[in-house]
Amino acid sequence: MISGLREKGLLLIEDNPVDQLLVKDALGSVPGLVVNVVCADTMAGALEAAAHRRFEVVLLDLGLPDSVGIDSFLTFNRRYPELPVIVLTGLDDFGVSIDAIRNGAQDFIVKGEIHPWSLARAIRYAIERNDLRREVNASRNSLRRLTVRLQHIREEERIRISREVHDGLGQKLTALKLDMAWMERHIPDIGVSGDTSEMSERIGEATMLLDATMETVQKIAVELRPSSLDHLGLTGAIRDEVRRLGQRTQLRIGLDLQQDVVLADHGIATTLFRIFQELMTNVIRHAQAQEVKVVLRQQDGMLSLIVMDDGIGMSPESLNVNHSLGLLGIHERAESHRGTVEYRSAAGAGTQVRISIPQG
């Protein structure tokens, strides 16, 4: 008995009755193999059959009355990409069969050379490979959900730390500064004999240190979670971030931001803002750019963020997300909201990155 093939549903798409019988005879001659074969002699009939019955594997003739060549495979595969397809082909269609495999077919078998055991083996391997593909896709989806969850947890933690730094440490430093100022004002009234100038000087130095510490606290709070994202929305947060970047760099940043962007999901605003920060970091570190333009648009159910620079451009190798954690993070963030990332770049001609996220 061929392991793993008992009582499998098989869709045979073949318009030649003789070839149908040859396939059925080959399957029936394998001991222990029980396959429920359903025949369809047109592509339309095959699509209809697949819509109403469960199949584990499909045998597809590439020459049908209503569909010919590679289009036969592509038509069926587009409608039912989860079903493994084995192509039935003639000797003169060898090149087309290879094209079908390149486009996702599991295997091909030459009609007229069908051997029961080789046919059974091809079916078994097609089913097993398809099962493995499903497992890989399920694992990939689980990892993507885990990544989204980790990003969400990280963002929540940033918000919590930002609030603690701002509300807790920031308030304490403010109170301490007020106390120091009060002491400085009242030193002449203490009534203690002697020179108080040194004490005043020390208090002044401490006050300066407190000012610097408070500035650092504010910077940390903003980097963890910019308050403008919560209070001003995505457009305001981008403007505020550009203002901060302008204070630290010589980069000229032009903005073309739609003002009436409305987001029902606040997570999308956070995602796009973090992507914007990552893209600007890449520009500052690697692009050697003089100017950057940032565009934000909401149109036809899509929210688009475009960042264009006039830098040195990116090589095809550097655009490989598997070689860059930064680019991988951008893709994962976008895909967490069913979004896409598109790059346009050429040596010496700058780089354009478009992030598109559906709003539906």
C-alpha cells in the first residue's frame, strides 16, 4: 500500500476519454491505493467541481477545449492556489510543463508513459509537499502574528516608561528645581553671618545640572513615545519629528502632508510613525543626502507615506530585507497592517520608499 494515499480525492482534468481511462487504470492497479477520482473535461467544469468538493490533488491536462497551455495551469492555480497540481503533458509540451512547475505546479507526467507506481509516487509527493507548504505558511503566519504582538507589547512598554519618566522623574526634578530656586532667593535672609557667595554659586551650578537633567528626561520621553503622536496625530507627529531632526542635522526636509488624515486604528499611526523614524535614520546614516521630501496621503481607502532623498542610492543587495534588520523591521511593521513596501533606487539617483496601508 502507498502510505498516505488512502481515500484521497483526486480531480482529473482531461478531455480525452482514453487518457481518463489510462489514468484510472494506473491508479486502480496500485495495491492498497484508494483514490476517489472525479473527472472534468473542461476548465469551467474543473473550476466548478473544485468549488463544491474537497480534493487533495489535481491532475491537469494542459490542452483543454476552453483553455490551452500554461494558461490552463495559471487559471486553475489562481482560483485554487492551495491545491497541488500535477501536469499531464505530451512529449511536445515539455517546455510548457517546465514553465508550469516554475509557476507552482508540483510535478509533470508524460501521457503515454504513465506507470502506476510512478503516478502514485508523484501524487504522494505532491500531497506531502503541499502539506509541508501549508505547515510552513502556518508557521510563517504564526511568527508574523508573534512579531506584531511583540511590537504591540514593546510600544505599550514604551508608553508606560515614557509616562513614568515624564510624570514621575520629571515632576520630581521640577519640584527640586523650585526648591533650589527658593533657597537661592532666601539665602540673604537666613541671617547667618559670613559670606554666602560660595553657597549661591553651588546652588546655581546645581540648578544648571537640573536643567540639563530635565532636558535629557524630556528627550528620552519623546524618543520612547512622542506625545505629539497622541495629541496631534500622525501629521503633527511627523512635523514635530522633522523639527527635532532639523535641530540635529543639516538635512533639508520638505513636507507635503495631508492635513485631514483620519485613522480609526491608532496602531496604524504608530506603525507609520515608527517606519518614518526608521527611514529617516537610514537617510541620515547612509544616504549622504542633502534634501528629503516626505509625502503623506490618504486616498481611495489607502494611506501612503513616501520618503524621497537625493542621496547616493541603494544597491540591489542592500535592498534585500534578509540582509538588513532595519528593512526587515519596516516590512514586518507594514505587513502587520496588510501593507506593502516599495523601493525605487539607483546609484547616484537617490531613493524613494513608499509605504501603503489599506484602511478598510
